[in-house]
Amino acid sequence: MSLVWRVRLVEQAERDLIGIIVWTDDNFGARQAMAYAEALSLAIEALHDGPEIFGTTAREEIGLGIRTLHVARQGRKGRHFVVFRTAPEQTIDVLRLLHDSMDLARHLPSAHG
């Protein structure tokens, strides 16, 4: 029996998602923004299968319990990580959506606590 995890975006992750889509639209047009929004959404939706799905990486160097999933997966292109951790009651909290060139730890100050 496969268990479905609840996935929720914290407020900062929601802001990240909107910012990425707006930036992509401004720089590459509406069509590319929609395609990238779909890639981001599919990566987030994949987490309903759990925190240890294929492609996730434990990132203990960033913070206790932090994991990442790169958006570039299953033939899709992308340059962002879905940064997340598990929460009680079979829940995954998406903390940030960060570009893969960023210093991830610098953008997760609450992860060090």
C-alpha cells in the first residue's frame, strides 16, 4: 500500500514560485513561463510520493532534515531546487524554491535551528 504525503508550501516558497514565474515571463515570455511553472509544479507534486523519492538528496550540511529535489528531472529542464523537510503527520513542507547557483544555506536561516 502506497501512502500519499501531504505537501504544503510555506509562505516564502509561495513567494519564490511567483517570483520565478514572473521573472521567467519578463525574460523569456509567457509561453516559457507557463512551461517552467509546469516543471516546478510537477517536481512539487512528485513529493506526494514521499521525501525519499528518486532524485531527492539529503542536505544535512544545510540543516537538519533538509532535502532537495532538482526541477531538472524526467526529461525536463530547469535550474531550481525544491528545498523541503518532513513535518509531523506525513507532511512535507516546501521551504524554498531556489536557483541551483545559489548558496542554499544562506537562504534558509531557519533551517539551522
